[in-house]
Amino acid sequence: MGNLVKLTKYTAVDTITQMTTRASVLGGISLDKYSIAIDSGNPLEVGFGFRKDLESFFKLPVKYLFLTHAHSDHRGGMDAFKDAVLLLSKKCKENMPKSTKFGGRTLKTFEDKFVLEEGELSIEFFHVAGHSLGSSVAYIPNDRVLYSGDLFFTEPINYGLPFLGFYQNNPRKTGNPEECLAAFQKFKSMKIDFIVPGHGEVVNNPQQYLDEQIEFFKSLKEFIISEIREGKTIDEIEIPRIGQIEKAYRIIASKSQKSRDLKFMETMLNWIKKSFYEHYKTT
Ligand SMILES: [Zn+2]
């Protein structure tokens, strides 16, 4: 028995594998004659297991593997889908490690948007960046489902805090909060019932969730800009305990062994601070 479960008529999701492996949330979309895998998991054995699960779940061959972005937890299993078309944004391809081998495989890359039409279904793929240079999402209008990749982390992973530590491979850069905000605003204008995040549990109250994320990012932006105007250096700035950060501290406070969690939290907050500071220091 695999870990995929039905989400809507055409979509399925696996939020189980992420708990015991170095893989992200995995997804699948079924069309008439084939299916689409959303991310490949990591490492390769997880990719093979996921593919087997997809094929038995939908009883269809996998025609496309869509990579939401270039991070290893999403692409590490991609060689389990060597015969499938690798669908990814141009920027995602650019952001892949230099050692990546595409040898012999069919690639379909897109700049801003690609729409796959098949019978009554259309699947839309957008490049939005924000979390990483090439971050893209898949949207199924018929089912009102958005596979967001790592634009969103939801509990219990990362305490639901955004991961903004690794935007670009070379030279390494932290995330881009303004692109995240633009993406969230775009999602707000779309009809969505479920957001499947890159990590964590499926969001089933997307409008409220998006409002909270927008509020959180806007508050951080305002705070950082005012600190920069006061002439503070990055080391003098302390990220305020607002929104999800406050919640994360509360979760950690209820634990018996706090030190490891606090250290992890500090790393997350430093990345958040760095990405906001680097982005807004020149505006
Ligand atoms: Zn990830």
C-alpha cells in the first residue's frame, strides 16, 4: 500500500513520505490517459517508490514529472522518472546543480506559464520564484487545487515558518520576500479550495491562510524597512515575535527538550531576516 490519498477528482497527495525521508510532499494529477507527478521526492529510492505508488493509484502511465523547484528534496528522485517528460521552469533548470544529468531525457521548459490541455481538463503551471529562483506552481482550475511547492511550509514542518535560506545556487542567495508576496497576491485572486504545500499538511482554508501569510510578510517588510531607515545593521535587528513566529515559540515552549528546537528556529529566523534585509536595504 502506498502513501498517496485522493484529494479531489483529479488529484492525489502524499504527506506521509515526508515524515520519514528527506522528501517533500508528493502529488499526482490524473488525466484521461496519463498522470503527472508533482516533484520526485528524495533520495532515488523514494522516487522509485513514489512512481510505483502513482501508477497503481491512478492505473495510468506517468507522462510528466513536474519539478516545483531545484532543491534536492524535490528532485533527488527524478531519475526514477527518466522516461517521463521533465517539466520545469527555465529558471528552475538554470538553478539545478551543475552536476545534474539530463542526458537523453525529454525536457519541456517554460518561461512564465505553460498550460497543458487534455479533454475537459487544463492544468496551469506558473513560474513565481520567491522561495527559490525557479519556484513554480501547478494549478488545476477544475478541482481548485494549487500545488505550491515550497512557497508554503505548513505545520508540523518548520513550525509553518517560510524557508528562505536558499534561493539561488551560485552565487548562493537567500529568498526574495517581494516575489513571495506577489505570488501570494496572485493566489488570492485564483479560485482555490486546497493548497498542497511543499512541506507539511494540506491547507483546506486557503483564503484565510493566504491572508495570514500576506499579513505576516507585509508586517515583516514594514518592520525591516523601518529598522533599515533607522540605520541599523543586520546584526542589530531582531525579528519581532509576530504571527507564525509567535506561534512557533509557543510550540517550542511546550516541549521538554527545547534547546535543539530553539537553535533550529534561530537558523530559520536568521534566513528570514537576511532575505528581507538584503532585499529591502536598497529600496
Ligand atoms: Zn522542499
